[in-house]
Amino acid sequence: MRTFLHFAIVVSLFLLANTSRAQTLQFSQVLLVSTTQTVPANKVWKVEGFMPSQSLTTHNVKDFSIVVDNSQVYVAGAHMGSSGSQYAWGYSANLVFQPLWLPAGTTLAAGTNVFRVSVIEFTVVP
């Protein structure tokens, strides 16, 4: 009986400790980032997409990048073929990429051939 009681107390404390660390994200705002900005404390950013700064023209190769913590991150590459068809390497033809999550303290800016970066900001609620 005593062993069971100790086991029950340990399990209860473990569950209480783990549930107290659970966090919720609450929508804050939508941002369009061009120059270097930092994710504020108690916030997270979800990078949803980007707006190209130049159109693709025939026989023109473009790389698209954003800058995360002063490092260039390529988000898409595209080539317009001679027939006007568009090819994208690793991304859909409309240059959409997988969302990126950035924690507080991370910096973000538009990079090569990117006019603005579309971001959703969330507040971390303990």
C-alpha cells in the first residue's frame, strides 16, 4: 500500500510538472517584413510566404532567399523555359514554400529577389 501511495504521488507530480509547461499560441498580427526585424520576447513567427521583387522572364534564372539570423536561406529557385513554362526546383510552380517557425530573438529580413516576407505573429501564452 505504501509503495502504491508513493507511486501515485510521483506520477501526480510528474503529470502536474508536464502540464504546467504546456503553452498555447494566440494570434497577434500579420506582418510584411522587408528590413531586418527581430522576433520579440514571448512571440513566435510563422513565415508563410514571400513576394518576389522581380518577375520571371524567358530564359531567366532566379533564386529567392530570406535572411535568418544574418544567414541567407534559399526559399525557392525557378527557371522560365523557352516556351514560357515555369520550372521550380523543390517547390511548387507558384513559388510557395513550406512554412518556417522562428522563436523569440531570431532576426528575419527579405533577401535576394524578395520584396517582402509574409509572417503571422503569435503570442506564447503559458
